Amino acid sequence: MAFTPLHDRVLVRRVESDEKTAGGLIIPDSAKEKPAEGEVVSCGAGARKDSGELIPMDVKAGDKILFGKWSGTEVKIDGEELLIMKESDILGVIA
């Protein structure tokens, strides 16, 4: 199924976190935090000003991003767990 977010929303795939700590300890799944890093899968066209003028998106598909810990809504599309969030929930793009 093809899915395209509307307006200033972004579809994000979480990037898996490390399995080990810097000291070499293995982190069990029950103790892992959900990562706040992801990859943009697709974007909407952008928000609109009161005048109707389109405000273009700052991110595009393929960008690596950081977002807030509680950002977005979890959805399941084609069996894959993804997040839908507003562009304003994105903290920055990783170069």
C-alpha cells in the first residue's frame, strides 16, 4: 500500500538502537529505550499560510532525523511499524 502524509506531516521509520553499551554490555530488549532517530520515508506537500500560500517542507524522503522522545503517532503500514509526526516535532537533520 502506498501512503502519502498530508500537509506538514512526515512518515518516519525508526533506526534501530545499539545492542551493546560502550563498555560491551548487551542490552536486553526489555531495557531498551525507543530510539529518537529515524529516516524520513515520505512527506506531505507542506503547511499553508492563512493566505493559502504553500510553506515547503524542510525535510525530504531519505533524510536522517532526530525527534522528541514522545513525538509522533505509531502506525502499522504493510506490517511495518512507522511513525507519523508533524514536521515541527523534528528536532534536526543529521548530516
